[in-house]
Amino acid sequence: MAVRTISEQQVHPVVTVDIKTSQRVLMRMLVAGIALAVLMILNLDLIESIYFTNQVTSTGYAVNGVIIGLFLLGMFKISSILLTFTREERALGVFMANIQTRHPELTDGVAKESLIHERYDALLLMNYQRAPIDHGALAATLVADESTRLGVPRYINNILILTGVFGTIISLSIALLGASNLLQDSADFSSMGLIVHGMSTALSTTITAIVAYILFGYFFLKLCDVQTKLIGTIEEVSTLHLIPRFQIQPENMVNDLTDLVYALRQVTENMQLAQRNQQQLEEQVGELVEGQAYYLATIASRLTSMRKILREGFRLPDDDSQ
């Protein structure tokens, strides 16, 4: 029966950790901001005609200001969350490096407030208390906690386009008010200016809301992708590396017993091979001892013959005669 062999990669599967996902999104935000600023500079005349010409009331300024304020607040919140995710990815990369190098302390160099450090501490505490580890509950808790982190960006993403609709409705109301005054007094030219102002404000608020929603919606989507990838990587690391360290399940015991049987089989085969080598060595030693005994017997016989020749040559008495 062939002995099963397990490769190093199977024993320590590698989890790919991209520690620059958040940084790439932040770089895209910077490039988008620069591109938007360049477009605004190149189209200053158009912007002035849409946003500042024929502004009879401050409605356009107020609504556009609210839209831009919400947009900037949301982008600032997204940037701060991405910076937090950057630290989390860096901590996860250090943790995986400790696992792959078999560092005795897996949390060495990992920030204590990071998610992977908190997950490791939770598993360590549950193992110390001899409590069963429910990975599903841990994952659900992490998802719930992280979903609250995106509360403000999610809210802004939902209402940003509605502010444009609200500004459009207000602007059309102003235009209808001017039209009503114009119908009552055809000589009232200020009413005509109010109609133009209402239509212009409706156009400006709609454009502002659409542009802000497109940009903010894209980066909010990328933020959700980064968060999903981070949580998925943490759960993958927990499944492959952390939970097997702290939890013993019947399936794991069967696998460990199977590996132990295969290891014992290898040891038995090695012992049998060593025993055969020992038998061969004993046979060689026996042959060597027999050859040595024969050699000594031959030397003794030759010495006896030499003594006899010497006694006869020098006419010495025999030992028996003495």
C-alpha cells in the first residue's frame, strides 16, 4: 500500500493578502479630484453661466451648497474609512507573514486594535474557556460591526440624488410662481426673470446632484468591495489557520489518526529495513570472526611447525623431555 505524502503547501496553505487595495482606491479618488478640478477650470465660463447668471434668489446657492457639502462630507468619510482599511490590510499582511514563517507569536508586530488581532484574541479566549467555536457566529458578528462603519456614506449615497430632485422641485415652484405673476400682470418683467431663474436653478441643481451622485456612488461601491474583500480574507485566514489551532472536531481527530497510522507505517518500514541491515551486518561480522579464527589457527600451526624445525635443526630437547 502506497504511503500518502503531504506537501508543505498542503500543510500550510497560502492565503493571498493584497495590502494595497485601499491605497489604489485612494489614488483613484485623488486622480478623480484632480481631473474634476481641471475640467472646472477649463469650463469656467459655462459654470458661471449656469450657476451664477440670472440668480434672482439664493435658492440655487443653498441647494447646490447642500449637495456639494454632502458630497464632500461623504468623500471625507470614505477616505477616512479607506485609511482604516489600509491599516487593517497591513496588519493582516504581517499576521500572514508570521504564519508562513512559523513565528512563535502570530500577533507579533500586529496592531492590537486590528480586526485580525481581535479575531485571534477571541479564539484564544474561547479555547481557554473550553467553549465550542462557532465560526458562523464570529463571521456574522464581524459583518454586523463592519456594516455600521459605512452608515454615514450609505446614508449620503441614498439621499444625494434626492437633494437634486428636491432642488429641481423648488426651482420649478419658483418658475411656476413667476409664470403665475406674469399671467396676472403681463407688464411685470420681473416675473419673467423669476421664471428664467427657476429654470436655471433647476438645471444647476440637477447637474450638481447627478455629477456628485455618479462620483460618490462609484467610490462608495469600491469602498464596499474593499470591505468585503477584507472580511473575506479574515474569514479565510480564520478557517485555514486559526480555527484548526484551537478547535478539535471528530473529523479532525479522524484525519489526525489517519496521518498517525501512515506515520507509524513509515516508522515500521524503516525499522524493518534497519533490522534487515542489522542482520546483514551480523552475518558480515560472523564471517569476519570465522575468517579471523581460521587465520589464527593457520598461524598457530605454522608456529608449531617452525618450533619443530628449530628443535630438530639445533638438536634441542623436546618440551616433554624437560
